[in-house]
Amino acid sequence: MTGHPTVSVVIPTYNKAKTLADCVRAVYRQTCQPVEVIVVDDASTDGSREIAAGLPCRLICLPTNQGVSAARNAGAAAAIGEVLFFVDSDIALAPDAIGNALRVLREHPGCAVVQGIYDAEPLAADGPVEIYKTLFEHYWRRQRDGVADATLFALTAIRRQAFDDVGGFDERLRDAEDIEFGTRLPARYEIRMSADVVGRHDDVDRLRPFLAEHVRRAVSYGALLAGVLAADDRRRVHRADGHRPDTARPASGVDVGAVAAMLCCAATAVTLPLAAVAGWLLAVPAATFTAFTLVDGALFRFVRRRKGNRFLVYFVAMHFLMHTTQLAGMTVGFAAGLVRSTRRRPARSATAPETGR
């Protein structure tokens, strides 16, 4: 890629009247200007469509609410740029975000996807739930700066050729659609996370909606993980049967730290009632909770530096709740996904070569 390729910014939106104008204006303040800005309204009911109509952007209106996958696909189908930059309508990009994404693509010719990180400060600080989620998302993404093994599309640039090779987002999915997209991205394309591509995010700010959204996404991710593992198993069977191997990307690696933290939280919750049997048994959940704080110790130190000890206590409690509900949701989704994958699993070919013992 020589020079600056043309960039189409695609902004899917559904009921984001609060932040849509800030999102679009931030795009027009970029140091590297896109060739077009496309807002795809997914049948909003809060005036988002009218706000977009008053902004200097191209507006595509979907007749019914179809989900973010359909909205992104509609925007991509209409776009003319050599690079598609997807940004959610509750994010305001830093002025150099697009320019930095293009620089990463230029410096790494094999890279097709550059995904950004959230700023440590939210777009609108609406309470402690939002501050917790924003700090965690910022830290989590920043720690993954460099080559990545999964795709996230809240603020992400992708070469048009790579997007077309995948075939767009699965419009049946309303959650984990961006991660599923990455499982179909050919392995020859590199994915990168860049801490230089930054946006301020307006996140969920109340506990009940936060938990509902979190559990729903965990269930979807668990089901997706089961499907990906089943697909890997089918590919292994095909290779054993003598079929030519395909170029599909292997399943993403396991985040060992996150799994350890989830298991510690679950163990704490499960063993806490032991204290009712005998007081000394309180040592068991105390030990697992201590292990949880050690696993995520670097994150907690980061939060303490940013917000102090008082907020840290709240953050640790929210993080414990997040991990516990996440494990529950992923377990349910994974079990359901395994059942579906088992029902679809083809019988192994009778002509498969035997392996020696």
C-alpha cells in the first residue's frame, strides 16, 4: 500500500441520539480525512435518524431493526474506500485515530485489521458502573497492543479486500458477531491491536442493564467458542481423511488469566456458604478470593493509581461480579453450542486411512 488509501468510515447506529453527533463530528476532525462518512440507522426510535440527516454524512436507513451485523454490512456494501473504518456511534475518535490506523497498515503489509482501544476516560461519565467498565476495557485492550488473534469492531480499520474475502458479518448474530467474523478471516491476514488508535466510549451506566448485556454476550461467546472448536475438529477429520487443508484461522488462544480469575470468583461464591457449617471454613473462600486479587493484581494497581483506594474497593466488587456472571453465561452458551454442533457433526468417512498403533 503506497501513499494514503481512500477510507470509508461506517457508523452503525441504533437509538444513540445522545452520542451520534459527537461521533460524526469527531470523524470530521480527523487529521487524515476519509473519502466518505456513512451512517447506517438501524430503525432507531429516539431521533437518531433525524440527527444524522442534519449532519454532513451519507445516511442509509434500514426499514426494520436488523442488528449491528446487518447495519455494518449495509454500510460496507455502499462504501467506495480501499479501507473500511468501522466505528460505533457511541465512540468519539481521537483526531489521529484514522491516520494512526493507516500507518499501522502501511508499516505491516501483511496486516489487514487494525483495532483500536478505548480511552481511560468515558465520553460522558454517568456514574461508577460506566467508570468501572471503561477503565477495565481500556486496560484490557491496551495490554493486548500488537498482534492479536481475535477481531473486535467497535473502532476498527480493515482492508476492503479482506472484508470481501470474509463475506461480511453474519446477520443472524446480534452479539459476538465481530469475534465470529474473525474466525472466518483467512489465516494469511494479520490482526493487530493498536494503542495509538483511540476513542472515548459512552458505555452502559446502570447495573441491571450492564449485567443483562454482559450475560447475553457471555452466552453468545460461549456458544461461538463451542462452534469454533467443533469446526476445528471437523477440519482435523478432513485432513485425516486426505482432504486438502483450508486457510481458515485456527481458534483464538485462551486468556489464561481471565479463566483463572473466573474460576477463583466461582470458587469463592460456591464455597462461601461453608462458613455457616464451621467458622474456620471461611478460610476456603478467603483463599480463593485472595487468589482472584492476585491474578488481577496489575489491573487493580492500575485502577488505584487512576482513581484511588476508595474507588478500588468498588472496582474489585464489580470485577468479581463481572467474572462470576461471565463464567455462568459462557458455561450455558458453551453447553448449548456443543449440543448444536453435535447435532450437525457429519459422520467420519468410511474410507479414512487407518493410523498405526
